[in-house]
Amino acid sequence: MTAVPPPAAGPAGHPLGAERVRQLPAGGLAGLLMEATGGDVVNLAVGTPGWPTTPPELVKQAVHALQEGVHQYEDPAGNTPLREWIAHSLPGRPDPRTELTVTAGASEALAVALLACVDPGDEVIVLEPFYENFLSAIALAGGVPRVVSADGPDWALDPAALTAAFGPRTRAIVINSPSNPTGRLLTGEELDLIAELCARWDVVAVSDEVYASYVYDGAPHRSAAEVPGLADRSIVLGSFSKSHSVSGWRLGYMRAPEPWTRLLRQVHVATTGGAASPLQHALAHGGPALADGWDPAGSMRPLRDHAVRMLTAAGFDCAVPQGGVYVMAGIGGLTQAPSPRFVRELAQRTGVLLAPATPFFAEGRRGARYVRVAFNRPEATILEAHRRLNGGPAPSAKQRSTFP
């Protein structure tokens, strides 16, 4: 893991800032992408939603809430109708009063969860490849990451390596299904093993399920809250950023058993005090109105298929993701250059910007042969990227209908 370089010394000769800041990943994905942005670029690097479009009903309700004077603090636990709607949408129907907390995005939820269960020096297991912010949140809590690596193209967990990672200093494990960046779903066997190990070592599972609404081809998705032996020791994180294309609204939530929810809410109040009131009202009133006609996975699957076809035709090596909004693609057949240099050169040559995979690994060299490609974009954007990457016209409608 690359840490922030030591800062300039302060007036007394001591380094500026706290040690935890120097443990945060340096630059990472954002730093690498800044070098290649600008101009006529088709950006498939960042996960900011280009598709689906933000539902007009949510915008209407947000404007209405502002006009009606919803400007002050909300219940720190979250707007009650919003929590009721969230509970209705989740498996097992958690109690909205005692088991759900609305947060300022899933990023706050992640930080709050780890601050609530990890003391400085405690170990936190992370499955690699991982979302970069997992390491950041662990660092802020003072935890020590214990990385369990998986290898492409299937990224399956090694049961022996996972078992060996647990020990007396383990306090939490961060899991992510569907995964960012691979799109892989944890299998039932893997979740059962995690549950067994968490029970054996008295460990909390922090389960990032932000992409749970994007699961394809009938693949089974099991929430940690549904797994026997794990439900009572899990903190599930969710978000509306991708599912409803409101990433700038910063609205997420935590689901946890009542004893954990009490602790989580204490930390939540100490960190943010609550999420934006008018936007919570907008989701609480506009979200249920979308229920019957809102099918983000159905509209996203063709875009996934287009992206896989585009990458395969261009010489990338990739498996079809089971969920999420990203493809993890190998570049070994295209270049010997490491992925940060490859994506810069590709952007300069074609105007298509992909994400190097180095930020998703504790040792960047493990990600040097992969890129991450976001496909939550309008069809026209994916087809333009196809044209540029493959040096010819975009696929015809007939060809598009045969995408894998």
C-alpha cells in the first residue's frame, strides 16, 4: 500500500498532521486520472453514473421539499418514512426504528462502521481486489489491514488464505458483493465460511452492498443480513448513489442489529449529525413512486454486454461480471506497460479513458496488468468508445442484439 509522503515539518519541527493521515492511500485513482483528463474524452474510468438518468420524480420532490421549507436538522437516525421505505425494500424487513440509520452516503457509513468496531491496532481483513476507500476508512479508525488476495480471471476466494487471516487481533472483515472493481458475487459457500470464521473469532462483518440492485442473469445475491451466523454480527452498507443516480446527494444507510445500531448512531451523530433533510424527504416521497417501473438492473445489463463485447473485440481479456457496474479487464494481450501508463497512452491515442487497477490492490504491481471499465453510461457513450477502441464503426443494431 502506498502511503502519503511525510509532510513538511511544522513550527516545532514535528510533521504536520496526524499519523493516520499519512496512512491514507496517496492519490490513488483520482491522482492517476487527473493526469489524463481534458479534451474530447470518453470517460469510462470513474463510477459517477451516466446511466440510469436521475428520475425526474426525485428532482421534483427535492424542489418541493426546499420550497416547502425543509431546511433544518432531521432526526439524526434519518427521516422516518425514508427508513420505512428502505426497510420495505430489504430482505428480511429490518425494523426501521431500531435497525436502520440514514447516512451521508455509503462512505460515511463505512467510516462510522469501522470507527464503531475497531480500536487502534486492531486488524481488519480486506478481500483483494478492493474498493480503495476500504483502506482509507481502516486507516482513519487506526486499524491494521490484513489483505486476503484473489487472482483473476474469476477472483474466487482461497478458503485456506481466508482462514489463516483470522486471529485474536481480528475485529472486523470488510466484504463487498457485488464487488467493485470485479463485479463478482460472493458465493453461498464463501459467505458461510466467513460466517463460521466470524463466529469463531468474534468478528464483525462490514458488508458493502452498494451494488446489490445491479445483479444479472439470475445470479443469486445474498445479503450478509440473510446469512445464518452472520446476520447478528453484520453491518450492511447501502447507497442510492448508483441505484438512483444521485451520487451528489450523498445518501446511504447502515443496517445492523439493534445493539450495534445504538453504537453506530452515536458515532454517526459525532461525525455528521445527519444527512441532508430535503434530499431525504425527496427520496422518501419520490422513491416509492418509482417502485413499479424502476428496473435499474434490467436497463444496465445490455450496457454490460456492450462493454464486454467492446473490450473483447479490442483485445482485452475479461470475464462477464455477475453484478455491479464495472468490468475488470486484463491488458496482457495488448501491452507490457503497467496499467497507469497504458491508460494514459490509450487516452491520448483514442480518447477513451479507463481506470488503472493499481489502486484496487495493496501492492500496486498486482494491478499493473488490469484496468477497470465503468459501463453505467448511456448506450451512445459505450458505442462511441467501441468505435474509438476498435478503429471502426460502432456495432450495428443486429450485432448489438448478439452481445454475450
